[in-house]
Amino acid sequence: MRDVYLEDLHNEADTLFQDKATAQEAYLPLLTHGWSHTVSTKGTQSFLAPDGHARVQHHYAWRAHLAWSAHGGMGEQRWQAKFSGSTPTTLVAAFTTSLISTEALRRQVRDVPFSSRHLLHVASATPEPKKATTPAGVATPPPGPTPGLTR
């Protein structure tokens, strides 16, 4: 997505707003990760996360106004996102892809609202193992035959 934005930034083609992506590109990631799918005869299809904590709706009959909406939370709605019919489908696809990502979201506990902290899985960062180094002042023997061995 960032590449499309940068490409559009430096030319007059308006690539971002002439998006040729189809709606399937936005919801296919959800289906391939186990989200359920229902279709209403009123022009809306819904995708529900396997754990039931998030829903994405595609309002395909209302393209001029609200085209996509999403919300999530346990019990009560904690977050929501809405995309109009003029939102590039590529952007919606980037959003839905982020919903299924299993990559850990790194943030400080203080940055999470108190009412949502019980939903966190807190993990400490594990530092990268340091490479073994030779202490300063100790000479490293040059590679060569091992002493005491003969042919």
C-alpha cells in the first residue's frame, strides 16, 4: 500500500484513486483465515472472525455512501472503522489483512485504555543474543594445523 501511495505522490496519474482492485481482494484474506461469511438479500455481506470478536461488513448495494464497516470487541463494541464508496479497495484490503495478522502489536501498557487492559497478552521483549567476542587484549590464534597432529 505504501508503494502505491508513494507512486501516486510523485506523478499526476492519481493511481490511488483509480484503484482496479476488486472487493474480493479485501475479503479473501478473511475467508482464508477462517472467518465465516453470510450474505443478506439487502445488499450486505458479513464476515465474522472465528473467535466472534470482530465483524467486517461489505455494503455492496450502497456503493455511493458507506461501502465497508468493521467493528470489534468482547461483549461491547470497543472499536470501529468505516470506509466510504470512494475509499480505494486496496486500502480496505490492507486493513482486512491487518485484522488477520498474527504479528504481535508492540505498545506500552500505559498506551492501552484501562478498560481494555484485561484483553492484553503481555509478553516481555527478549533481547537478541549477543555474538561471542574475544576479550580485548587476547590474541586469537591464526588458523592452521592443530599442534600435536602429524600426517
